[in-house]
Amino acid sequence: MKSEQGNTSAVENISNMGFPVASATLLILFGIVFQVVELTCRNLHLGNLWLLSVLASDIWNILSVHFNVPAIGDVLLYWPLVMICMGLAILLAVRENRPSRAAKDS
């Protein structure tokens, strides 16, 4: 009887931790993919999409002047790495919040 209760609580703990682990894994995977794409397509310019390029750069310039935001190149250089770090932080937080085996046995 006790083993059945222990199994159900373990299943509940795993299901409760499923969403943070899945979201952290997706953050890490998307961060890695975006970083690889950014490194391979660094020299690709939006010259063919002139109107979109001009509008996007002007909007970013307005935001950067009013809100003291760094240049777009600086943001695009580091945001995939920030995604990876956030995913790792979520995984570490979930790992720290899991009950230890000694607490389960008692």
C-alpha cells in the first residue's frame, strides 16, 4: 500500500515539474538554433526588403533614443545566449525544488 502511494506522489511530482523542464528545454534549444543562425547569417543584409529594412531601423532608432536601448546589432548578438542562460537557470531551479530521496523515504 505504501509503495502505491509513493509511486503516485512521484508521478505527481514529475507531472508538476514537466512544464518548467519542457519550457527550459525549448529555451535552450531555440537559443542554440538562433545563435547558430546568427553566426552563419551575420553578413546577410535586408537590402532586398528595402522598405521593411528602413521602417525597422527607424523604429528601433526611435526606441533607442527615447528608452536608452542599445543598438540592434548589440541586442541580436547576445539574446540567444541570454535564452540559453535562462533555460539553464530554470532547470537548476527545478532541480533544487525537487524533494530529496531521503525526505521521500521518511
